[in-house]
Amino acid sequence: MAPKHKPSLAKSRLSSREEILQLRLKEAEDTLQAIREGAVDALIVETGEGDQVFTLKSADYPYRLIIDQMMQGAVIFDESGIIFYANTTFASMVNHSHQELFGFPIESFIAEDDREFFLTLAGSHSPVSGRTGTIHLVSQDHYDLAVFIGMTSIHIDNQHLHCAILTDLTEQKKYDRALAEEKFSRMILEQTGEAVVVCDRSGRIIRHSRAIDRLIQQPILHTRFHEHFRFTFIQTPVPSGGREPWNEERNVVQEVLAGRTLRGLEGNLQIANRSIPVLLSGSPLQDDEVNTVGAIFTIVDITERKMAERDLQTFNNSLEQRIQARTQDLLSYQKHLREMSSELVVTEQRERRRLANELHDYLAQLLVVCRMKLAQQNREDWSPELKTDIEEIDTILSDSLTYTRTLIAELSPSILYELGIVPALVWLGGQFERHGLQVDIQEEDKNIQLPEDHAIFVFQAVRELLFNIKKHADTTQATVSLKKTASHEFQVKVEDTGKGFPLSDASHDYSSPGKFGLFSIRERVEALGGSIDIKAEVGQGTCITLVVPFHSPITSEASLDTKAKSVTSLASFPSNTPQKKGTRILLVDDHALVRQGIRGILEVQADFQVVGEAQDGLEAIEYARTLHPDLIVMDVNMPKMNGIEATRRIIQEFPLMAIIGLSVQEDKHVQELLLKAGAGMFLTKNGIASELVGSIRQMVAHTP
């Protein structure tokens, strides 16, 4: 029976042990779950040596979670500086992941300049907090991050560790910077010399400079801007950026708060009984989102400037009056100098003309008469020696007459006074052609007449300009253009295609060749009421245009009423005096000796009859009407009316009347004008003794 009960007992004991194990397993699972959930901080285990307390690492989980998620960086490292733990914030500070931080030396993340200080903090083993300071962390991208560090020491499992808590100072730095800037701005605002006022959105004054206190002389902080500042503007201001004009009734603060900017508006600030001249500027204050949060105004007291401006204006007015007086004096002096210069030129030309007339009227005529007297002598009874001497004397007289004609032309060309400016300039061009300068005279009207002083100036100016071309232009051609302008002025243009000159450099350099002549011409033409225009360029030639007032020539008093003149020379030829038959000849010359000499040559001819003598062109016209001569011997240069004009009028009235022109000058242009006027022949007085008789016979033979 006993053996039958043993298996049952063993089975019962086995079942009881299994239940115990299951209970313990369940207890172990509950303990592990509690550990996992952090509900158990430690375990008390019964041992043979007594109860032992074991701290569970899983019990630190809530604290690690708090540390890992806090805003400060946390790092634990041992005595050698090897990192055991770092939270997420520290990892982001140095731009590393957790896996990269564990096992790294902490010094690799400390700025080199701060490592010694960091080691000093870590060297103390005191667990008491207070080991603090500021250092810089070096991130993976080499960016320095300023942090505030707090260091403490801990002991875990007989191991000495250091725990550092680091606070990012970036925002603190920004705040400190902003605070410093605010303090600096406030200091600038308070100490600036200008009056500055800052208002908020309501127009309340929230800040101002010390200069405002001196200007207003009463407390204005936290009061309304418009209560103390009233402006009247000298000129109607237009706000910058705005198009509509300013309305005096509109509020300055409101305009600026509306977004408008005012710059340097001049006006008067009314304070009590005072009116202070000021410059007002205003602009809106805007935040980072461009929202207007206030307005700032700058008020500049310009009282001293206004006083200085008034003093300066007074001085300027005085100076202006003095300058005007001096200018009038200078203009007056300049006018007098121009008049004197013009008068000197005219006087010089008149003196030249007087000398030329003296030479023409006396010396030249005497030489002509001498040659005529010699030609009238009967040479049949002369010995060969006497004939030779007489021929030599005649040659000397001819050379003297030629030289006299040249001297007369150089002193004063009679053609200018006898025929006018256009023929004179044509004659002048011919004179320059003899010296290698081809002058092309282009005239629109050959009958242009100018007052004597104007004609003298134009002639002298053109001669001066042609001389400059000949000497300095390095060319052989020049052009002189003459015309009347639309404004009834006389224009003379002298051009060349020579080397020119730099007008900008030489316009005031009167020491340069030809420049004093230009200056003199300018002064003289302006004195006459005219103008000069100079165009010149190096390598492009020169063009100088003169314009002088154009007036009708003054008619000679003797030509106003030719009928009033009595023909006094007719008295020597009374109608009852018997006259020779033959060619009836009228002698016209202003020199009695020349007329007498010509009469002597003609009266020895049996078929010639001198019926009268005239001493100027007007008398010649009257004698032609009264005496009806067959032929007129007409001198060119005579007073009252020259021989060319007299010839023209006589031929107009008596187309078939024969006229032979005479002149001391051997000038082709004079000859052309005389023949064009109607004369049939032209002789020089130098050859009158040998050529006149034959010429008269030739003219009579061809006269119908």
C-alpha cells in the first residue's frame, strides 16, 4: 500500500513548487514592468548578509527626460574630459548628434581662448554650485556660440564626474545690444545740438532733445505736439512724395503719421510773443513690419542764418551798386576809347587822303604838265646832245610820276572816295594778286554806298585781314563776299582755306601774329554799331564776317541842285567870238595847269577847237548841255562829282557824244568802270602828250 502513496505525494509537492515559481515569476514580471514604467526607484533584496538596496537606472528616466528636453545644454564628462552624457540642446549647440558626442573630449567643443578658464572651472571638485562664467562653444561649422556655464561635480559608483549646464546667450546678447543701442540713442538725442521731438501715434511727445528745452523754455514731455508748436510757412510746402499742395489748416503731426515726409520747410515757429525762423523736417517712425508707430521732427533755429543772410544781402546790394557804377564807368571808358580809336583811324585816313590829294593835285599834275610842255617843244633845232638830255629828263619825269602814283595809292586809294567801297575792294583784290594772293571778290550789288567813316573802316579791315592771310594762313587764295543783309546792313565775309588757328587759345592772346589786328577790328566795328564773327579751326581755314550799319550815302551839297550852278567858264567863250571850225572839244579837269597844258597841245592842231573848260563833273554836265561839244576830254578824279559818274549821266542824255577819259592812275578797274559808263577811250596822263591827239582823231573818225 505504501508504494501506492509515494507518487501522489511527489506529485503534490511538484505542483506546489510550480505554483511558487509561477508566483515568483509573476512578481518578477510585475517588478520589471514597474521598473520599465519608472514606478520603482530601488530594490531591497534579502541576502545572507542582510538586506541590500539596489538603485535602479530606470528610475532616472523621468529626470533624464526633463534634462533632455530643457532649454539649457547639459553635459556630463569625467576627469579626463570624456563625455558620458549630453542632452539634445547641447548637441544642437555644437551641431552634433548624440552618437557623435559620447566618448568625445569636451575640450574639442570649447573655444581655444576659453579652454584655460574652462579647465579652471572643471578643476574644482566642489559639489557646490557657483562655479560659473561665460565661454564660447565651437560648433561643427566653426561658429562661435557665447554661453553661460554653470559647473558642478558629482560622484557616481565611486567615480568623480563633472556636470555642466550651459545657457545660450544669443538672445541675451541681442537684448543687451538693443539696450545699449537704446541707451546710446537716448544719449545722442539728449545731447544733440538740434531740437528733436519724437511723438507716438496719438501725437503725444514721448521724447525730445535738450535743445527743445532751450527753444520752448517750458516742460513739454507727454503733452501734445500741436499744443506747443505752431508754424507759419514762408512758402507753401509740398510734402515729399505727395502731389497735392499743403493746406495750412492741416496738422503737421497728422500729415507725417499718415506717411508723408517733410524736408527743410522754412517757416516761423510761434512761441508766445516770439516768432522764430526755423527749418522743419519730419518723417514717420516705422517698426520692422513697416507700420507707423510715431513721428520724429527736427526743428533747426535759423535766426543767425537769417541775420547773416540779411547782412549778406545788404552787402551784396552795396557791392552790386558799386559793381554797376564801376561797370558803367568801364563801359563809358570803353565807349570813349572806341570812339577815340575810330576817330584816330578816320583822322589817319583823312590825313592820308589829304597827303594823297596834295601829291595828286600838285606834284603829279606838275609832273604831267612838265611832260606836256616838253612834248610841245619844237625839237628840230635841238642838237643831239640836247635831245638826249631832254629825253633823259622826260624819263625822269615819267619815273617820278609812276612813283607818285604808287605813293598816292598806298597812302589813300582815291577810288574808295571817288567810286565807293565795292570798286575799292575790287581794286584792293587786284593789288594783292600782284603779291601772289588770288582774291575772289563776290559782290551782289556794285552800287553799294557807305558813309565815309564806315567805308574807310571796311576797306582798312579787309586789307588787314588779307594781309593776315598772306602772312600767316599759308595759302594763295582768299574770298571776299559783299552783300546787303535782310536787316539792311552791309556784310563783308573774308574766307580762306589755309591752316587756320585755335580760336579758343588765341582769342585773348593779342601778342600772337595777327591777333592785335583782330582786336583792333573788333573794337572799331563795335564802335560803329556793327559786329564781328570769327570762325577758325586748325587745318580748316578761317572765316571772318563783318557787319556794319548800312546807310544811304550823304549826297554832296554841290550835287543837290546842279541847275543852281552858273557856268562861269562860259564867260571866256562869248558867243560873238569867232571860233575855228573843226572838232569841238570840252576839257574837264580840276587842275587849271593840266587844262592849260592840254589846251596847248590841242590848239596847235588846225582841226581842233577847245570850246570850254570845266573843273568838276557837275560843270561838265552843264557844259555838255550848253556847248554841245563833239568830244569831251574827261578827268576821272575830281571834286563834287567824279568823271565816271559824269560820263554815265552825259551818255544817258547824249548817247552819241564822244568821251576820252584821263587819269593819273594806271588802274584797270578804273578803266573798266569808265568804259562801262560810256567813254570810248581811256588814257593815262603819263602818256597824254604823245597819245591824246591821235586818240581824238581816232574817236572822231569812228563817231557817227
